[in-house]
Amino acid sequence: MNIQTQQAVSDTELIYLLKIKDVTALPLLYDAYAKSIYNLIYQIVSDENETEKILEFTFFHCWNSFYLFDANKGFLFTWLSLNARNTALQHKKGKTKELSLRPIVTLANASNKTVLAQLNTNHRQLLELFYYSGFSLMEIAEQQQLAYATIKTDFRAALLALRNLK
Amino acid sequence: MDTEIYISSGILELYCAGALSEAEMREVERMASQFAAVKKEIQAIELALWSFNEHIFAGPHDQLKTELIAGIKLNSSNTIIEKTHEAALNNAVEPEVNTVETPIVLPAAKEIIPEQTIQSTGSKKKKISIGIFLVIILPIILAFGAFGLWNNWDALLQELTAAKKLAANAEKSRAQIDSNLKATSQTLDTLRNPDLIKITLSGMKFSPAAKAVIYWNKNTNQILLDPVLIPLEDKDHCYQLWAMNKGETLSLGTFSATNKNKQMLPMKAVDKASVFIISLEPKNGSAIPNIAQLCLMSKE
């Protein structure tokens, strides 16, 4: 099972439309990924206005730079979400970068608490620090005084746990 | 190759989360295009991350879709990149010549006192007449003469002051011309560099008539911005140049369009960029460009 089975249009069709710059791709792309990308950005910047601006910019960048996407090898959601995450983290950059095991405010406020409760605290914190706060796994390993390999293994376990959430 | 071992190494999760280097990412993509199992695994990880983000919050409000799509359609790129530098020579900065040479004409000195000739006569009458003339008329004539001289002296002083002012202005203008000439020579030297790439930025919907040119030295990565035609910003805003490359957007600095001499503006150096954009931002700049106020863009 993949994202495409959840969507009205396949990634292959979307990629083709984006490559030929057919504007009908825009509403389809939005329907397929805007909500997920919006929520990803919101967890990083915690501000609705900023999230909208970054989402707008991510789609704009995707539309104008799609020639960089390798249709034979790339993965559309990964490409889009990494672009959004980079922009959101860049936006957050000048603000205080606290590397600590702080409470996960954004996740705790999420609507889907029952699903999130299935993640153990370590996994949630690790995902929060890496995915939403922009720390590298090496930085997290140094901060927690753990081996890089251990953090890498834990991170994979956290993502696997995410995959198994119902 | 044992794809099971490759998959269980955790590298695919790191790929989807963006935790790999550029080279490692390309390697994973190469593996995925070669092995169906690897591709399927990446799609499963994508689904997990998508699903997690999809359900965690309510998402954007309904109107955003229409606004966002309209914004992108309005700002579709329609510009060109020219990889020659020759045309740039035509854009060389012309020195401004502010002065109009005005010939300074100083008035010739006027003859004020006519020569007087006193003729002697033998008669007493004549002596009295001459006496009257000397006592009454001559002082009057001399008084008029002195008054005329004083008036003329004042005018001469005023003209001297004006002449000094003109000379000072001429000197100032000459210094300005020297400075412009020096800047123009430097610009020409820069533009003659064969490593230079010329990139034209054209106006977007927000400012359709705007034009700017970037000269990018691929050896030194230096960027020179020529704000050919950019509308003046208000006091609360500034323009900001951005370089976009593979999802990363880098600010190359802010500038003002009130560049009276139309000089080239040195911006921050950048080694990689696929697209350059200029947006209008609040004074002191922003962390990311505001696409609602996107002014100029290069074609990728």
C-alpha cells in the first residue's frame, strides 16, 4: 500500500502534469498533499499565518522548480515534504534553538491523541527533535551522549513505530 | 545484492526523513529505480509519514486552496537566462554630467569720470563762472561719480561671489564625473570577465514592468545586481534577493531601489542556484520570501 492508493490521482499522472506545466496539476497536487504538508509545517513553526506562507511558497517552488525532480527516480511526497521542512526550519532558524527533551507541545495538542499515545516517549521526542526542530541525528547523539549508531537505530525504530500506528 | 539487508539497514527511513547527504540520497534513488522491493519500501515509509502528518491536525482552511493556486498562476515565470555577457556592455553605467558650462562674463570697467578741460580766460566773469563751477557743480559731479562707482563695486562683488560658487559646483561635478568614470571602468572590467553569466530577471504580476540583471561569476561565486528598472519602495519596505536551489532558499541580501547612480550592487556570493527571485519585504528583510509580493524572477 502507498499514498497513491489513498489519492484520486496517481503520482505518475501528477508528475507528468507538473513536468508539462499543466495548471490542472495544481488543484490535484493540493488535494493530494496540502493537508499533510501544512500539518508538517505547522508542527515546526506553530503559527497559522506563517504556515500558510510557507505552504504557499513550497507549492510555488515545486511548480517553478519541478524540472529538478527526477521523474524516474524521485518520490513526490518525499521531495515536497523535504522542501517544505527545509523552508520551515530556515524560517525558524533565527529563533532560539533549544536542544532538550522538552514536552512535545505541538504533538500533545494534536487532535489525534489516541493514535499518538501509541508512540513511546523516546520515539516521540526523537521525531520531534529531528523532524520538527531541525537537529541532525549527530547533534541529538552528542546532546544525549549516545553513540550515533544508537540514535540512528532508535530513529528507524521511531519511524517504524509510526508506520504501525493505526 | 541482498535487498533485505539494504532495507533493514534503516537508510530508507533516513532518506524519507531527509537525514542523508545529497550523494547518499542519489544512491538510494538509484537503488530504488533498480530494485522494486526498495521502491515499495520507500513508498510504505512515505505513506507512514504522510498519514501521520495528514491526521495530526485539521489542516489549512478551505479558502487557502483557491488563494494559493491563484497566486501561483499569477506568478508563473516568463523570463529568460542569457549565458552571454556581451549584451551587458550595453548596460554600462553612463556617467552623469550634471553641469552645463556657463561662460562667466565679467563686466568691463566703465569709464566714470570724463576728462575735464579747464580753459583759462582773461575775463573776471569767466573766473567767477569757473569758480562757481568748481565750488558748486564739480562736487555734484564728483558725488554722482562716486555713487556710480560704489554701485558698480557692489555688483562686481556679487558677481565675484557667483563666479566662485559656479567654480565650486564645477569642481564638485568634475569629482562626481571622475567617480562615475571609475565605477564605470570597474563595471566594464567586471563585465569583460568571460566567467560571467548574465541572468535576466523579469517582472511578475506584482510589478510587471520591473527589470533587473544578475551578473554571476561562476569562478568566485560573486553576484552583482543591476537594478535596471525597479519601482521605488516605501520607507517601511526593502527589496530582497533570493537564490533558490533544490528546496533551499538563500537570502542574498536586501537593497533599496533608490539607487540614484544606477550602480551595480554587490550581493552575497552563492555557489549554486537554479532560480533567482526578488521580493518586496518588510524593512530589514525576511527569513523566507513572501510570494504575494514577488516582484522579479529568473527563468529556471
